[in-house]
Amino acid sequence: MTSCHIAEEPIKKVAIFGGTHGNELTGVFRVKHWLKNGAEVQRTGLEVKSYITNPRAVKKCTRSLDCDLNHIFDLENLGKRKSEDLPYEVRRAQEINHLFVPKYSEDAYDIVFDLHNTTSNMGCTLILEDSRNDFLIQMFHYIKTSLAPLPCYVYLIEHPSLKYATTHSIAKYPVGNIEIGPQPQGILRADILDQMRKMIKHALDFIHHFNEGKEFPSCALEVYKIMEKVDYPRNENGEIAPIIHPNLQDQDWKPLHPGDPMFLTLDRKMIPLGRDCTMHPVFVNEATYYEKKEACAKTTKLTLHAESIRCSLH
């Protein structure tokens, strides 16, 4: 008999968040649709709750009002005394944490899927925060395989200094954001709406099959692990001097070799990638990252392996 890694218990509760950033409309419209007609996301024996996380930002079609809701689910903010003086998003984080059972508690939701858009040419992207979690690797492998031939990429963020306290961190399993792009802020694209629908469908199908006792054989998953974030070169006033080179624009996930064009000054001088190793850029020229001083992130491609799994109740 084939050896199998046995999960302790089935997945019982899943949340689907939209509107964490109020101008990323795919998640907003998907979640609003599922709130009215939730049959598509329901699975037997599984509690699935769709939820608009930042309704005031959604109403104004802006990323946030006071601060980034996706960065403040740390214990310090969640534990602050309630007051009208608190930033709106901090109050929302506390409300969400209470509604979906406090972070790190036994009754917390198993998984939160937080739906996002990016202006970068990232396609369908799953974000993974634990390279040793067999269940998550298996689920991402299932989603990638089910979406084929549509490409789906996995972005691995593990280094503590590159992670932050996100909405989905209230759940037991460290599933990162689901990102799809390119899509400008404040608009909708039918193709991206449909891709998001398919990603959630396949994720919920996997959970359902797992809960029903299906055994998933060992698998390998190609991922892109972040190494560092890269700022734009700046002038003496701290302002962006060159911009993303045309050869790099929209080339997320593709290899960039030492000496390849990376930036271009306004007087047409090319600035190449330095002498470090070949890397795979992601979130290239993302609109919201200008304020964070990030032109792109450098990643390296590697392969993760997961043992076979099945639910312990079967």
C-alpha cells in the first residue's frame, strides 16, 4: 500500500474575501454576486462565507481610506482599544477578526481566500506562505492542473521581513492572496472575472474532494520564491529617475539575465540588471507599489514536493 500523509481533520470553514482594496473590482463583484447567489461556491459539508471586507473603500472605489487593510492584522492592531480615533481600517480589522473568530483560536476559519487584482501582467497567481505544507502544495497543484492550459503561477513568500499581517492570516492555513492581472484599478474585465471564478471553483472542488476522502498522490509544484524587492533608481531628491524598460514591461515571470535591460532614463539611457544571477521579475511596474518604492520583486524558480494526502476521517 502506498504510504500517505494523513491530515488530522477535514476542512470545515472557508471564507472568500473581496474588497480588501476597494478599487480592485474583480473580488468586489465576485463576492457581491456570491452573496446574492451563493450556490456556485457551496459544497456539501463545508461552510463557505463570502464577505466584503472594506465596504467604505469599495463605495468610494479607492484602495483604502486611512491605511492598508491588508497590512494590519497583527496582534498589536487587533488588540488596540476600540475608539473612533482609530483608523477606519484598523477598526475593520478588529471587526473581521471577531466575526471570523479570533486569530490563532481553535475555532478560526480553516482557509481565507482574499481576492485581488494587480496592474502587473501576472496572469493567475496563487501566493503561498509555507513551502512545507503538504495540503497547500497539493491544493495549488490541483488548481494549476485544473486551469491548464491557462497558466497559473505560484509566488512563494516565506522570509519574515517580506511578509506582513494580511487579512487571510486570521485563518489556520497560510493561503496568500489570489491575484489576477493585468487589470487597471477601478475597472472590470470579463476575462479576469471568469478566471477568478475558475480559481475559486477549483480550490473549493479540491477541498470537497479532500473532505470526501479522495487520496491525492505525491506531487511536484513549480514556484517562484521571492528574494528581494527592487526600488527604482532615484535622483538626489528621492524622485524616480528612470522607468521600467520596454523590454521588461509586461514580462512578469520571464527570466531576466545579468546585463538585460531593466530601466530606461528619460534621455534614453538603458540601465541593465546587475551582475547577480538570473531572476524572474514579478509585480513589474505595479501601480500601487510606487508609494512603497518597489519597481518589481526578484524571484528564483524552484520546485516543491508534497507527500500524498487524504482526510483522516476516511
